[in-house]
Amino acid sequence: MIKLPAATILLGMLFCAASETSAHTRSESYSHWYFSETGVTGEVTIPLREVMVLYQVEQATIPAQQIFQSHVESTTRVFSADKRCPRTASTPLRVANGFIRIELQFDCGNSPPDEIEYRAMFDVAPAHVHYAKAHRAGRLLGEVLITDSADRWDIGNLVADDSWSFLSFVKIGVGHIAGGVDHIAFLFGLLLIAGSIGRSVIAITGFTLGHSISLAAAVLGYVNADSQLVEAFIGFTVMLVAVEYFLQHRQSIGWYAIAAVLLPWATGLLAYFLGYASPLALLAYLGFGIFAGSYLLISGAATGAGRDSNSMLLLLVATGCFGLVHGFGFAGFLMETGLLGTSLLVPLLGFNVGVELGQLLIVVATVLGAKYLHRRIPRVMPQLVAAGLCGVGVFWFIGRTLA
């Protein structure tokens, strides 16, 4: 049987080396642009946490909405026949908690706009990516990915289309899991505690079922999750699986379970008294703490009983619960990158397939690496990687709670 920890270690080290510790997912924002014969209106949406970079760089003291509004005004230009179109309005719009949305209006006079230059966030975060969609007369013209090296958008090259294709959402799903640092970190943690290919299949299956259910529930409107809570709890799941790795062969884990209960409670209370969390959010922190402590106790009991069937069932159920949390994170991304105006079946299936393909690539890379690295990695390295994941998970959990 191929053991996975060795390859997981290497992938984890590469992941840590290639990512900033404070990064939760790939830095990203989104926009919709509505074209008329003589002008264009753009609605730019960005997660609130991304704007914190502007505070660090510009040492700003004004509210986050104002600093991003000023920033996007100065970094967005519209052209018509190589002439710059003047901006006629800039207005903050209502948006879900955890996001900022600014509407920009440009008037090009007697000629239609044909090019957009968008550089918001790129000068302070060069790895930032921006997803933009163009609309005219109620129809989707096309979409584009804007980066630091490709910040100009030629409207004339877009082809009219009524909706995004299935493959478009597959690509978005693959790109999101590839750029989702916290999701990848969680997968590393799952592979560490699984330890074998068989248990890894069970773990990934549970995770897939869980995030598919919550993704569908959020997109269909049955559940409206707070994005800031979701991102914080995703960080906590990374920490929890890392802690479980250390407890796999311990006989007594009571104090660890108590700590797993108290950390969310204490963090939630701190956020509540500082004004970062509502009373309802505080209940969510309390509930998540109870789940975490119960999970560690049940996991320890199942392992101590020595029945592999019980351990497998627990792994399936637990990873399904973790998947529910991560699915809400996927849903927020999907809805902001173009779900509106399309049928629900296409984006849901396409995005889910893309996420699963991304996860499969990670697992396959791990399995292939296991063959080569099984006897080449010091035995102490799994503990070091698990400790790193634990530290990063705690940092994400507390940092996102108090963001």
C-alpha cells in the first residue's frame, strides 16, 4: 500500500514557499460592464479583505469603501477611437456582507466605447486577477480575465453569446481550486490524516458530497451564508485536520477537545465585544466549537476501538461536514463571477466538475510523488508540515474573524 504523507509533505512545502502566509485564496475581483451606443456603466465588486492591502500600502485612515472607490476611479479608463471617455459618475452600491461594490459611468459622446483599461489592485498586488463580463441590450457579449500583464480589454473582439458555456464554468472551477490556497491546504491536511489511497478516496468523496450540497443550496437561494464567517471557518477546518493528525495515536485527547471548543468560543466573543460579529454570528462560533470538540472525541474513540469500518464512516461524515463549509466559499465565488443571467444547471454542474478535476489533479500528483518520496523524507517532516498547517489555519481563522 502506498503511503501518502511523504508526497503530501513535499507538496505542502512547495505550497508554503509559493504563497504568502496571509493569503486565503487567489486575490481576485469581479465586474459587469453594460454598454450602450455612447457609453458604458461598470459595476466592480471586490471582497472586503482584498481592500486591506490598500490600507497597508497607502496607510489610509478612511473607510474601506471610500478608499477602494477612490482607487478604482484612478485606475479605470474607457476609450473610444483612442480618445479617453470622461467618467460621469461613481456610486457605491449595496452588496452582500464582506464585499464592496462600486458603479462607474462613462460617457463617450457620439461614438461607442471600444476599449477598457483596468488596473485596480495590480500595482499593490501584482498577482491579483479580475474577472469581467460585458453586456449589451440584455445579452452577454463575452468575458475576459484581466491581469497585471493584460490590463486592456478590446470590446470589438467580443462575440455575442446568450450564456456562458459548460466548459467556461469548468475552467472557472479548476482555476478556483488551483488558486484557492486555503482549499489546497485543507486537502493537504486530509491526505495527511488519511495516510493511504483508500482512505483518501473516502475523504475526498465526503468532501465532494458536502461542498456540492452547500454550493447548490447557496446558489439556489435556500441558504444565505455570511461570507466572512465562511472564510473564517474554512481556516478553522485547516487547523482542525492538522490537530487530528497529531492526535491519531494518542489515548487521551480530552484536553485537546476542550481546547477545540474554547478557541472558536473565545474568538467569537472577542469579535462580538469588538463589534466585528453579531449575536447570531456568535452563536455560529459556539456551534462550530461544539462540533470541533465532538469531532475530535469521536475520532479518538473510533481510532481506539480499532474498527476500520467505524473509522472510514467517521472520515466520510466528517469530511462531508467540512465540505459543507467549503461549499459556501465556492458558492460566493461562483455567484460573483457570472451566475446571474444564466440557467442554474450549467454553472452548478460545470463549476463542480471543475472543482473536482482540480482536486483530482492534486491527489494524483500526491500519489505519484508518494512512489518517489516514500523513503526519502525524514520521519519528522509530517509533524512539521502538520504544525505549519495548524499555525496557518489559526492565523486565517482569527485574522478573517477580525478583518
